[in-house]
Amino acid sequence: MILIDFRVVVPAAQADEIRPVVQSIVERVAGELDEVIPSVEVAAEPDGDTVLIRATASAEPEEDDEEPPHLTPRQWQILKLLDRGLLSKQIASELGLSTYTVSNHIHAILRKFDAPSRTRALHRARRLRLI
């Protein structure tokens, strides 16, 4: 399954300079996802003056039998607000909580999803069709 497909056409003379930049971008994005394999290819265009740089990141299909973590009702609320892109301070304001309390809930969510970041926790929640 391809998760990222990034293509850019550049002048052939600049391909060697731009290729590592494209690879870095894809690896950075791919690093936020689970079990991805980044790959960067360089292919010459027919006219010879330009080069197509294609970068992809793919992953093996994931197991569907993974059990969803048990979240408290407040953690579900916060997970849904994280999915909307809200920051901790905004979540605290919306729910009438302190940012410290929101931070504690977010850390608990990350532990329950066994995720090192909010992005990975949200990715796993989406994969499990929880949000």
C-alpha cells in the first residue's frame, strides 16, 4: 500500500542537488507513520532536459485483529479534538480544563495507543476506525 507519492520535475543539471532534499522530506513525513519504507527514484524525462524525481513511502497491510485501547470518556473527547487539529491550550479552553490536565490525558492516550507522538496515535486511531 502506497502512503506517500511525491513527484517533482526538475532541470537535469539540478537533480543531484534536489534528490536528497526530496528524500529527506519523504523520510520525515514517513517517520511519523508506522512501518513505512521510503524510496526515492530518479527517472529521466524523454526530452533529456528535465528529470522526474519520484519519492514514495509504502507499508505492508496492517492486521485488522488489533484490539482498540480502552479510553475514558474524557480521553475520547480529547482524541477527537486532537483529530480536529486543536492544540493542548485550545482543548483546555474548550473543555474548561487546565493545560496540565489535558497534557496528562494526552500522555495517557499516547501510552494506550503505544504511540510516541500525537500523529502516530491519531494514525492508529484512524486505522482502527475509531475516529
